[in-house]
Amino acid sequence: MPQKKAFALRLDPAVHAAVERLAASELRSANAQIEMLLREALKKRGVEIAPSKPPRRGRPPSNP
């Protein structure tokens, strides 16, 4: 799975607080909420983003 890109994001404290409240109401982390909001905004502007592959779950395959 590709690594997520990490970078510093400077936000107005009021915007950050609003994102945290929204994230809590939707049972997401603030980081996941920001990513969701960015994806929605890009889609609204007609920018298509390929869906990411979901993380693999369960035990890794055993090697006989």
C-alpha cells in the first residue's frame, strides 16, 4: 500500500476547531475529516481522484 504524504498544514484556530467538531460528530479523526473535505471540494470542481485501495485486513498468507 502506498504511504500517505505527510506535510504541515497551518490553519486558523477557528477553522481547526470547526473541523474537529465536525470530525467528532462523524466519528472521524480531524486528519480523516480534512481529507474527506478536500476530496469533496475537488469532486465539486470536477477534479477526479482515483479511489485508493482499501487496507488489507486479516492474517498475512502463510508460506508453506
